[in-house]
Amino acid sequence: MSETVQLTESFDGMPGTTALARHAAAAFAGSVPSATGDTGGGTGADTLLLVVSELVANACRHAPGPCSLLLRWQPGRMEVVVSDRCEAEPAARQPDLLSGTGGFGWPLVTRLAESVRITHPAEGGKCIQVALSW
């Protein structure tokens, strides 16, 4: 398998969206070779699920409404793109250990990624594009 393979899913942003996105990502990860050539496993899949969970949860929390997930695999690389309808870009903030308001996800995503890019499509909103080693 040397070509590009991708998956696109749209979600309504309602409760359960993050779990649905994570399940879709897990199934996709199981269908493409890992860095070792095996399908469906290892730390690459774990990292993918974490990044998808954080990005989709942030979209649901900070940009209520529909969002979409695009996963694009090619040998050695996995791209995750989460789009939502809010133009505000994620901002790092002090993690909150006491009141549960978060602040952990965005720094985690940026540390795990090879690269992170935020674009603003002409129709509005934003797309967060994360590249992962695969």
C-alpha cells in the first residue's frame, strides 16, 4: 500500500461526538500500515487517537456545532484535519488542575505533532491540520 488513503467524517457536535471520532480513527488506523509495516497498532495509533480526541473535544467545547474529521495516510505520515465553524484559533493557557476547565489538550497536541497548521477557509471557520509520523 503506497498510495494515499483517506477518511472523511462529519459530526453534529452533540454529546458523543468525540467518541464517534475516536472510533472512526481507530478503525482507520487499523486499516493502514504502521511504521513497522504492521496494520492497526502500536504507539502511532495511540498517538492518533489522542490527537483526534483532543482536537474534536476542543471543537465541540469551544466551537459548538458541526465539525469534520479528515484522516489522510501515506507511508511515513498521518495527517489529521479537524474543521469547525469558529474562526478563533486555539490558544495555550495555564492548565487547571483544580476546577476542571482544561488547558492540557492543545499543548499535548502541539508536542506530539511533527507540525501543526491552522487555516481559515473562505467559507469561514478554521481547519487545524496536524501531521504525525507514522
